[in-house]
Amino acid sequence: MDLNPPQGENYANPRICFFHVLFKAGALAFYILSALFFDSFVIIFVVTVLLAALDFWVVKNVSGRILVGLRWWNEIDDNGESVWKFECLDQESLARMNKKDSWLFWWTLYLTAVVWIFFAIFSLIRFQADYLLVVGVCLTLSIANIVGFTKCRKDAKKQIQQFASQTIANRFQSTIQSAFSVV
């Protein structure tokens, strides 16, 4: 993954990018600033987790699909087994995805988890088990999206490689058939 944002191109989906960052920043900012305005742990817990849940939903169902062309979900089959499901755009559409949108998506996804880990360590050091619970829920939602989208991206790359292999094999086979049909 490229560390520097792509230069010379604008965001293709600025509104989606805005909301992709808004709920992440909102949950983090509320968690940080809430101690200044509220004495109630319940309010801090509920609002922070609600914002993190909104972020989870927006990333999983909207920004992931629009910014990087990926979508994932998890189902329980008839045997009670957990089954990961992945959706991705076709190869041409994935190649046309805006690099800046993609860069923002992946970096904010990982950076948010790192910040929640930092807050978890801070809560452990200060022996604040209640705040560790808030951070744990937010970190779990963040990591769930990371795992889901990482698996989805790997599955998409595998599908592209299989498609390319099939296309080459089909071309080779049709070339051989054409050569023998001429003879």
C-alpha cells in the first residue's frame, strides 16, 4: 500500500469520503472530549459506541462499496457455520477506481484501529476498566471492518487472477483449434 496520497487527482466521491471520515472522527473526538462535558459514563459509552456503530455500517455498506469496490458480510449456514461472503466489482471497474478515494479508505480504516489501540493501552495504564470496555467495543468494530475488507480484497485479487488464467487458457485453446481446423 502506498504511503503517500496520489497527486494530481481529486476525490471522485467527496461526499462519501467525508462521511467515511466523519463517523470515525466523531467517535474518536467524542470519546476524547466527553470527559470535559459529561460526568456520566453511560452517556459516554452510548454515544461513543453509537458513533462507532454508525461508522461500521457506513464503511461496510456504503464507503467500501463506492470507494474501493468491495463489500463483505458474514452469514450462518444451515449447519451453524460462519460463512464469509464477498462482493467486488469486475476487473475493469476496479482498475478505474479513484486512487485517492482508495488511499483515504484504507489509511483511515487502519489509522482508526491504531488510535483505538492507543486508547486501550492508555485505559489499561490508568486502570479504567469501564473506559476499556468502550474502547474494546469500538476497536472490535474497527477490526471487523479491517478483517472483512482485507479478506474481500484478497478474494477479489484471487478472482482476477483466475479470470486472467481462464482467459489465457481459452485464447490458447481457440488458437490451437483454429490452427488444426485450417489443416
